[in-house]
Amino acid sequence: MSSAATISIESQILAGVIAPTEPTLSEAAARAMLAISFSETDRQRMRELAEKARNGELTAEDREWLDGYEKIGSLIGLLQSKARISLRKITTGQS
């Protein structure tokens, strides 16, 4: 199975566990989730890896790092989606 397929499967499993469309977070939890982000060091490393990928210069270790960043990025995206939906429900009373 390819690395991309594994990431996709893991993202689907996480989506089922996190249920990003269900507004179940408290306001404090939602705001905390929205504050999660990659550090500037990590963002710079991702830019470097992306450049290496564009140039066909990724090593096996680089690929592992890139896959890891993709997985964590997907997790953050799911958590923040849930946070935004939860805050919308809290502030507007919408579901």
C-alpha cells in the first residue's frame, strides 16, 4: 500500500473518531484547538521538503518526515473544523 493511501485511510479513521461536523466542544476547548499550529521551524522544514519533492530529491527519511507532517496537518484540520463548528453553535445557537 502506498504512503499516500495510508495517509488517506488514517485521515478517514481520524475523521470518524473526531467527528469534525459534530459541535460537541466547549468554548474553551474550541478556542484552544484553534490555537494549535505548526511552529515556524516546522513550517520552514515543510517548505524545504516541498522544494526537495518538486525537484525529485527526497530521501526516504525526508519522505517519512513529509508523511508525518501531512498526517499531523490532517489531524489539526479535523480538530479545527470541529472547533469552528462548535463555536458557531455556541455563539449563534445554530447546529
